[in-house]
Amino acid sequence: MFRARVHSQFVSLDGYSAGDFVTFDKPIGDAQALFGWFDGQGIEGIGDVDAPVTMDRALFALWGQGIGAEIMGRKKFGPQQGPWPEDGWRGWWGEEPPFKTPCFVLTHHPREPMHFPNGTSFHFIDAAPVEALRQAKEAANNLDVRIGGGPSTVRQFLAADLVDFMHVAIVPITLGHGTSLWEGVEGIEDRFDIETIGSSSGLTHQLWNRKERE
């Protein structure tokens, strides 16, 4: 069964998942504190690293399992705005992006795709959520599609009722400002069965599974 999935979506106690402004020096704006719990946990499979098997690591490792393509917002790829400059930018990750699948970057300024030796490719498309998901599903080779963020992109897919599973990691901090995960999607919890799991690290994990559609 195909699913559109959100993984490792960090959110503060007051609902923010990123800072207000993304720059080359601050890929998620002034919200780096959200990721202090993530550092060292990794997104690799449990057997791929020499580290203890913890609840946090097990849930974060789901990020890549069964995924055949990703959809991401433009700011996840880079901080540039408007028409793309000729600056040689190939994403935050250098020549070894972690995705190893086709990635569809939502932008009002389409451009030629980028391909990397490890199987990652970036395709820059101007498309609404339904069309973006159609293209990603076609490229996913019968696997699932990850809605990779940032929070504004996740909100678009939630609002369009296109998310089948979501893993939210609530971090016990408040930011006071930033980009909200929940603004404009009030009441979506009614569509999901939600399981909440506390971790000894201080994180609260929520697993949102879409209820059967009528």
C-alpha cells in the first residue's frame, strides 16, 4: 500500500519547526536548538552504525525505510530566493546528499535537474501538492514518498489531505517565534489515529496514522 510519509519532523512545545529566515550560515534559521536532540542519533538503519539501539534511534531510522522519492520545499534545498543565481549551489549536503532517491524541489522557478553518483537527483518543479505527489509517486518505483519539509511544505500536504503517516518529535523547548507546523491546519488531528511515546532523552514522539478515508 502506497503512503505519503513525514518523518522526524521536529517541533517545539509552542509549535515551531524552523526559524523565520534561512541563510547560508543558518539552514533552519534561529531554530537550531530543535536539533540538539537529533545530533548523534542518525538516520541510518539500526545495523549501519556502531551505536546503542534506543527508541529515538529506532524511530529516526524509519526515515529511509521503504522510501523511493522525496518532496521538499525550496528552502530545504537552499536559501536563495527568486530566479536561481549562477552560483554553483548544489544543496546543503555537498556531493553526497543523504537521500539516494529522486527528490522533487517545489519552486516557482523550474530549472534543469541535478544528479549525484550516489543515486540522489533533484528535480525542480512548479507544482501544486497533488501534482507533485503524482510525479514523485511515479518516480518512487512502487515505494513510498517522503514529504521532507520544511514545515511550510508539510502544512501544504496536510491541508490537501495527502499525508498518510507522520512522525513528529516534540522537543521540550520553546522558541517564541519561527515557522509554525500547525498554523492553518486546525482540526487535522481528527483525520488521524495518534500514538504518543515518551523517550528518556526528553523527546515526545507522536506517530500519526491516517484513518481510513470514507
